[in-house]
Amino acid sequence: MAGTTIRMTAERTHTLSDIHAKIHYIKGAEQIFHQEMHFDHTDVWLLVYEKYYLRVNSYATLTVLLTEQGETQAAQIVSSGGGISMSNNSLGTNQRFAKECVQALEEAGFSVDAKNSDALPKGLLERYFK
């Protein structure tokens, strides 16, 4: 199954609640899980969404792990699924879902950490995020 993983960071300018609201309004995305955790001086939010893509007649999932420690915020975005046929080809649906999340987080001041984003197909950052 195809998947996309992207890491982003930001200085704290928005609350995690505000950031969640930006992600929550990705067109067609439905939130299926939300959990908030607090550890010492770190807040952690785990958000899971799914979105139906007609072109592959399947759902893609988006998992976002938001962390806030002091004035630093981080997001890890994992998008997967949306595969069709025996080859499980996603036709880029999970990459599209990840891109929409990246755009929402960029509005909140986040930037892609290209050096630490793994599982990205070669050229994905250039094609989708520049």
C-alpha cells in the first residue's frame, strides 16, 4: 500500500485547537478519531481522518500527530490507503490528502522539514509542496 509521511515544524503562534480547526475543514475529510494527551510540559494531539476518492473508489486515511513543547510545535502527517486493483495503485490519492493537510498547516505557520520527511517518493516535495 502506498503511503506518504511528512514532518513539519513551527514556532508557537496558534493553539493546537486552532491548528486542529484548520485541518478539520479539509474538504471532504471526515474525522474518525481525536485524542488529546498531556505529558509533563508537552501536549500531544492524535487526529485521524478519512476521505473518499471517486477516481479510485476507495478511502485514503490521514493521521496527524501534533506536539507542542514550550514555544515549539511539530506535526507528523501520515497519509495512506486509496489503493485500487491488484497492484494497490493509489493514483496519488494519499499524496493529495497529505498535500491538503500541509497547506492547512502552512496557514498556521508550519513549514515542511524536507530533511526529516521520509517515505516520500522522489520529487514529491518539488511537485506538490513548492
